[in-house]
Amino acid sequence: MYAIKQIDPTDWQNVSTLAQFYADLATKPYCTNDKGFSHIRTKSHAIKHAYIQPNHPEIIKWLVFDIDDPQALFVFHDNDLPPPQIIIKNPENGHAHYAYRLTKPVDKWRKASTKPVEYLASVQKALRLALGADKGYSGNLIKNPCHNLHEVYITGAKPSYTLAELTEYLELEPYQQQEPANDEGYGRNVNVFNYVRHQAYPMAQDHSYKELERILTPIAEAYNQRFDVPLYPNELKHIVRSIARYCTRKDFTASHRAFSERQRARVTKRWGDNTDKQKQALEMYQNGVKKTVISKELGVTTKTLTRWGLRAKKK
């Protein structure tokens, strides 16, 4: 059994783990005393609220989980999992938030790469399943471990974990793109990012940063509504801005054009030019024709239709 120790949250400045949590907060995180509405405040003000945003919208330093179990305090031990650095418990029902600190924070979008977040999404999903945590919990707000509304525990865990260290306890599956309604956690971020950036690339050379941001915002908002639990508006904002910033770099247009031409040549050499088929498929889909019918009519797979932008409509 790890050395679980209850601490006084009002003395957080003198508890190294909680002082680190405070240091890791964004300059102006979301916070609230009422789950129905949140505010953006300086972190010195936000830390006085019962619920707080643990991560910057573009940088993940803490993996957080919501465990709706009266014995949540001991779930990690009972399942032979690594102890979280912080456990924040509801004194009324025993449910708790677990917070795991990452040794190397994951920069989500500023380098316009999905691979780090895909790895993060795989680890998050596997750990959530192992803990039996709530899949609908977004992690955008956490019970504030520096507020006396909650019972707060430290576990004696090491100061942080690498993602590789966490995977040693998990059955990790590679991240796979899914239909949007089934996505959860950081998988939603990955899918929004991938969808919006592919919309942005063809138009990037014709628009400024501000123009591209304005065009991409409603595209991201519309795609986000396909999720069972949509991303928060500020998360979408940072995804869109990262894509717009990447696409309007001075070196983007030339390098992307060369890359696109190489990709087009490879695809055409292997499969032929499907431009007309793609247009026909989109028109048929917009007119209400089912994907299975389009697939048979045009002689392409449903996976190809999905890649062309024909996604299952949420019921």
C-alpha cells in the first residue's frame, strides 16, 4: 500500500505536490464555484475557486480522471496501477478525481503534429479503462486540490511519470481514428485537428492568418458538434489558431505545394485520377444517397468515401 496521506488543502503552498500543481497552471485558467458556468481569471485568483482548469489549452502537463466509485481512493491500488500524484475526493460520496503529472508535457498543436497527441490519447484511454473512470469527463475542469471544499490526498508517488512509464502498467492499443461520435478524451482533439487542417491546406496560400482563422472557425465548430461530448470553445480556438499559424508560415506554401504534388503523383500512379469520382460521390451524398450505395455505384470502398469527407451522420 502506498503512503496515502490526507492533507490540508488550504496549506497548499507548503505541500510540494500542490505547489507544483499551482506552478503548472496557465496564466489565466478557467475556474468556477458552480459547475454550470466558468470564468477566466488570473491563477492567483482562480486558485481560490472550487473547480479549476488544470492544463493550458495547448500544453498537457496533467492527466486527470473522474472516478465515480465510493471507494475511489483505493482504485489505483486495487487494480495494480501507478498512484496518481494527487487525489481529490468528494467527502459526501467518495467519488474522486485522479491527477497524474507528466514528466514531459505534451505540446498539442503548436508544431502542427498529431503524433504526440495520438500517443497521449492512447495512454489516456488505456488508463481510463484500467481505472474504470468516466469516459464522458472532458478534464477541462478538476476539483481544485487547493480548495477546502474537497478532501485532498497525496500518495507518495514519484513527482511525475513519462508516458512510457505509464504504459508499463497498461494494455496499450495504437490510436485509431474513429467515427466522431465515438471519440473521447484527446481523441476528439486529434480528429478535429486532422479534419480542419486538411480543409485549410488547399486554401492557405490565398488567405492571411486572420482570414484563415475566420474561415476555419465555423468549420471546426460544425465538426465539433458530431461528438457526443464536444470540445470546449477555447480548445477549438487554439486548434484553429495553431493550424492558421502553421499554414501562413513563409515556408509553408512552397513546401506544401511540393508535398501535395508528390502525393498526388503517387496516388494517381497507383489508383488513377479520382477527382471526378470524388465530386460525384459528394454530390450523391448531399442528395441523400447512402454510402453503401455510393460505394457500389462508383466502385470504391466506404473507407475511401470517409477519407473523401463522407462521414456518418449523427442520429
